[in-house]
Amino acid sequence: MIDELDLAFDEQIERGKPRHRRGGRGAKGGKGKSTVAFLMVFILLGVLGVGGYLGFEKVKGFFTAADYGGAGTGQVEVSLGEGSLTEIGNTLVEADVVKSTAAFIEAAEENPRGKNIQPGTYNLRKQMSAKDAVTLLLDPKARVTKGVTIPEGKTALEIYAILSKATGVPVKDFETAAKDPKALGVPDFWFNRRDDKKASGTIEGFLFPDTYEFKPKATAEEMLSVMVAKFIDMTTELDFVKSVENNLQVSPYEALIVASLSQAEAGIAEDLPKVARVAYNRAYKKKMPLQFDVTTNYWLQLQNKGKKHSGKMTTAELEDPKNPYTTELKVGLPLGPINNPGKLALQGAVKPATGEWLFFVAVDKTGKSAFAETNAQHDANIQKACQNGIPLC
């Protein structure tokens, strides 16, 4: 095994062959080994006696890592991926930010926060001292935010387009990667249903909306996997699976479908639990068609026909027998989620509001809905919506 002492003579360590242990930003005992070796030479020179001091001064230079002095000049943008201090140091040497990987490692190990350097893109300077480089890498202001924001309620196809525009990775790559949701991290059980219906088995619903900063040159598969992992983390935080199974007597997948439906239908956040309750009441309690127009819109999008306002949909579109997601004529929930719901929608599906509502309609341009238990109440709400300029009449 190559001794850490060798690092003192290298300006850069060969990529792919880090001389530190993996599993942490730094290496254990690196500085200690150099110190021990240095002391041994000092003792040896002392034993030699004559010329010991002059010899010590000459040899000392061999144990000092090459380093620049000062805060550096100009500006350079450097992208750091996941990796050890050695790998980070190599990248910085290539960009001429620091003079040697060894100096960078030493400076990082001396800094109490040196192992907290995060992947990302940074504005740095050329030919900095290793100590100044570490300090700057730990300064949040030096980090260039290149996050990609995925809003709540976007479909998988819409998400691919957003990611492609932000990263340059072709949409086709995302479509190919998404063909196997389980390979991206979706556990098998998520596609189980208790209503004896088939599950779509697609990635839809599992790409959690958030702001992501992907590592440089991330592949489509890697990006989608990060989003799935975030979904798993969020549903774990919400105790989604157990809460649904114990309190609602439906499968987590069915609750995820409801979350996506309420995300698409609710115009304001406070209505999410109420829309979820309407879905549960109609699908399970009354065993009637949901008649949620958003499922027709989803089918139109899958066919690249674009979205339509509910009031402008034709009967043929609403009752298309080829639409596997239709809720106009079929009883119960659709084939699968119709978008990727956010945290509040997931919460609303886990803890729906209490009520016997079977109908709702947006009654003003803020998106606020009115809920009803009977057709008569619902008709009155529709008239109210029309009076407020909603094109339903």
C-alpha cells in the first residue's frame, strides 16, 4: 500500500486511483503519517550530528506539499462531483485553483468543516492557497445555484421536457430510463391495489416535485433515480404507507392516485383534503364514476393533443372508450396517477377532510372550490361559478 507520505511529492494524484480510503471525504491518519516520517528524518539527521541542521533544512522542503500563496486571481467556475478529498483536490489542480492535491488535503483536514465540502458548481479563483480554497468552498456564496425546479402536479412527460431543457439530456433518454420504474428505485409493493384493478406500472406519481441540483454530467437514469429516492424519503417522513393501510383500508398506490387527482383538481392548497375526500366517497363509499375531467386531460396529453378547460371538452373526448384513465363511465379510480403530486397533496390523501361531499366545482378565479352533497347543491354552485366568470354555462 502506498504511504500517505508519497502525496507530498505529487501535484496531482492519478484519477480513478485515490490513495485514501473510500467512504469518507478524507483519509484516516494521512497527516499523522507525514508527521511521523518527518520526525524520523529529523532524528536521523540529529544522530548524524555534523551538518544535521543544514541537512534538516534541505530535507524539510521535500516534505512540504506544493502550494500557492495568497487568495488567487481572476475567477474560474469549477464543478465538483461526489468524491473523496483526493478526487476534489485533483479537480482543483486541473483547474489551476490549487497547486497540489496534497496541499488541498492537508488544508481540508486542518479545517474543522473540511469534510463538509458538497458537490456542486463553485466560483473560485486561480492559483489560490489551499487554505483559502477550502475556506471559499465552505462559503455558501461561492456556490453557483444550478438547481432544476419541478413544480407540483407536472406529468412525467412535462418533467422530462423541463429536465432536458435544463441539462441538455435528450427527452428520449428520460423516456427510455422511465420504462423500468423498479430499476429506478420504486419498490414492487407500490404497484399493488386492493380494488382488484390493474395498476399502470409507470413512473407517473413517483417523481417527487422539488428543486434538484444534479451532479455534473448526470444521466437520465441517475436524475430520475434521485427524484424517486426523494419520493421514498417524503412518503417515509409522512408515514404514508402505514397510515393509508391502517386508516383508509386502501393500498398506498390507490392513495397516490387520489393525491394526483386532488393535485390536478384543487385550485388552492386548502381544498386538497376535500377533493381527496370526494374521490374516496365516490370511488369506495358510493361506488360511482368519479367524473374527474382531469383524467381526460391526462389522456389527451399522452396523445400529444394538449390540455383543455373542462367546459370545452367534447362528449366524445370525455367518454372515449379507448382512454384507460377515464373516470366518466367507469366506477372507481383510474389506471394510475395522472401527475406527480407534492407533499400537501400526499398529506391530503393520507388525511382527507371529513365530509359526505360528492361534488365540487371551482367557483372563482382564485381556484377556490365549493363542495356539495347533492346534485341540487352542485347545480347552484355551478351557477355561482358562471356568475364569477368561470366558463361552465
